[in-house]
Amino acid sequence: MNLSESPDYFSGEQFANEVMKALRESEVDLTESQPFQFYLYLNTEEQANACADEINLIGLETKVVSPDDMADDDDFQEAEDLPAELEDAIEEIFADEEDTEDETRWLCLASAQMEPSETRFKEIGDKMIILARQYGGDFDGWEVNPDSIEQALEEMFGSIIDQLGGMDAFEDDDQPDLDAGFLTLDYDEIEIDDDPAPEAEAFLRAACAEFNVKQSQLREEWRFGEAEQWGYEQDTGILQLDFEDGSQLLADGQILGSYDPSAETWEWAWNNPNIDEAVARDSHRVRELGDDLDLDCLRMGVTPAPGGPFPAFLGAVGVKATNSIGLYPGHAGDVIVFILLKEPKWLNAEA
């Protein structure tokens, strides 16, 4: 069997969760060793070789492949001789996807024969993401049993021909709800494993109330929830929202944490090695607050986060602890990144 994925990876934990979820859903025997490949694209041969040396240190085999070799080598060609209907279906589904593999990029191909392990995948994911950021490359996904391409496509997409015209439903089912940060919170409906002391409960209740007011103001005054596209640069710490009418909104942003709906876990920014310390600074305040209020969910690097309002609740605590004006939840691959906001301003605002 062949499986593969290539979304935008935000953390090694997210990557590991994705791989393990895909393997379980495909009924792969997790007790047996499997051949895996991981794809990292770089701009130059020197960068690809440097990354190969780093990847070898964590026990993976590597092969540096030139753009010309990728074009000539059958191993890097698209699958041929698939049924015409299947080819048409795949082309339609990925019509809007950008292909990160182009004619000028070098491939650092990492491979290993190994027993699936969430810990091992997290280590690999963290290394690939860090190298991609360091060298301006793209960590473009993974495969298991990459020699069986045709079977892989049929198993991954299932009855793909029957899904033609049903892409909207596919996206709705698989993408996290971006309204997760705009829920109206009721503290009494939040399930907290810890038993908060009276002082802690008072703070948490106030955080929920303030969050409701601030998020409402973001919707009414700054049109949050209407943007067509969002972006965030760790180098500048700036959140940018683009609107259909050409308006742009900029705001100072600090990453609070990330929520993985599939695993129902929350990772605080201070614990994520792929987040620059400069934009994780405010998340440390929440960690300190967790010590002050004796709340494990605020001081554990990764904490269980059941669905519903709980991720927004953690965001509300962050907003109050840092005196931010509110929170923006942005979709990044399979996770939602929660960004604390200050100093919003309009660019090219339409009257």
C-alpha cells in the first residue's frame, strides 16, 4: 500500500499526528516495519547536501536529486497508465494546488525502513521543518511504500470518480472551523480537568467575559471573519488580512499556541521548536500564570484540548494574561494557529 500527504506543516507534532492518523485509517499494521520517504526541496545543490548531512544525523538515509535527474528519472515522474477517469478526477481536485516541485529545485530525499512511531515521526517532522525554514526550502510531505503509486492513488482517493463535483463537501469535512476563535464563551460550559481555586476561577471567568467583548469588537470594527486570505510572518510578527474589496488589515501578532482538531491537543508556542522565540514571548506569560494559578492546562507544553469551546477558552486566557485586543485563529495545514493581536491598522481600506 502507498499513502502520502503534503500539507503545510506547522510542527513536528502536527506532522506525526497526520502520519499516524493516515496509517490507522488505512489499516496499516503499525507493528510491522514499513518503507517511508520524506521530501525536502531546496534552491541549490549546496543547500540540499547540507540538509542531507543534518538528516543523516537522525538516522535517515538521504539522496540528493538534481532538477534534471527528477525530470529524467522514472521514479520522479507522475504515475502513468492510470484509468482516464481517475486521472481526470485527480486533476480536477488538485487544479488549484500549487506544485512546490519545480524545474529548478533540488530534492533532498530521505528514506527509512522503520516501524511506525509517533515519537519518531515527530523527530523527523521537527528536523524537516527546521531545515526548510533555515534554508528557505519546502518540506513537501511523506510517502509509505512509494513503489506502489497506482494502488496508492486508488486507496487514498477511494471512489474518487464518484466525488467529482463534490469538492466543497470534501473541504468542509477536512478543514478546521476557522470560527473556533470567535465562539461566545460560557465559563460554566468549559470542562477543566484541574479543580481551580477560587482565585483561579475568578480570573478564568473574567477572561471568558472579556474575550467575548473583544472578539465581538474585532468582528464589528475590524471585519474579522470576513477576510479572504490571511498571512503571518514570524520575521516581522505581523498578521495580514486581505479582503475581497482590496482592503488590508495589519496587526502586531504573537503566537499563543496551535490546536490540532484531529488529535484534540493544544501546543503552547513556547513549547514549539518551530516558532521563533521573539513571537512566542507572550505565551510564556500564560505558562507563568499556570504556575501562579496551579493550572496544568496552562503550563504543560502540550495539553489535551477536547473540541468545542476549549481551544477558544485557552485563547481567552492568553488574551487576558497579555492584555491583547483579541485573537485570530488561522488555518495552517491541519492545525489552527492562535495569534494574539495588538495595534491593528488598515491599509487600502475601502470606505
